[in-house]
Amino acid sequence: MSSTASPTDSDAFAALRPRLFAIAYRMLGTRADAEDVLQDAWLRWHHADQATLQSAEAWLVTVVTRLAIDRLRAAKTEREAYVGWWLPEPLVELDERTPEAAAELAGELSVALLWVLERLSPEERAAFLLRQVFDHDYDEIATLLGKSEAACRQMVHRAAEHLQ
């Protein structure tokens, strides 16, 4: 295991950070939880042996997805004791308006959809978002979630039915 990350390792993480944040935020519904997941992912990335990785992007997407699933499971337990409706917080950008920021804002999920996504299981949510929003193939999703390709197809199908 590497004890320090080189500048190129930091650059790789920084380049993928917007995508990783988008995955975490869409799965978790709050900026704070998404940032926590990214911090945990950074720590794991910092201590990973990047020389043995085939794809930094695949590794980081997998780590962020699995950390978000773990966070969802923990949050579900906490929310079961919460009285009232849990609503995801809206994502408000503080950055100046650039074409890139406008494009990112246009791609954000609405609060209503986030609320509906909350009704899915963590694995269903991950599979659905990775397929429908991030356009991953089913074999990639199966690898990320540690499930069979058929199970992932079924999860995406069921998630779509729930969202109807």
C-alpha cells in the first residue's frame, strides 16, 4: 500500500471528482453525505496501490457507489425512527455561472425524483442510476455491485416500475 499519493494520483481524483460527486449526491440526496463519501473515497484512493489498478475511474466509481450504498443502509435505519417525511436537500451551486456549470445544473435530478428514488432499496437505486443516468452497461453494474448481470437487469426493471 502506498502511504502518500503522488501529484498525478491527486490529479486523477480531482479530474473525476465532479462525476463522483454526482453519483454520491444522486444516491444520497444531501451534499454533506455526498462530500463525506468523497472524503472516504479519497482516503481509500490515497492508500491504494494505483500501480495495480487497471482503471482509476472504474475503481473510484466502484468505491463511491459501495460507500454510498453503505451510507444509505445506515441512513435507512436512522430514518425509520424519524417522525415525518424525509426530503432530500436541493443542490444549490455556489460557483459562478459557466457553460459547464449550466450543463451540470441542467442534468441535476429534481427534488421530486430524489424523493421517489428514496423509496428504492440502496442496490436498486445504485443500479437504476448507474444504468439510466450514467449509461453504464449491465455487466459494469454487475461488477460494481457484486451481483449477476441478470440480477442487475431485474433491479433496474423493478426500480423503473417503482418510479412509474
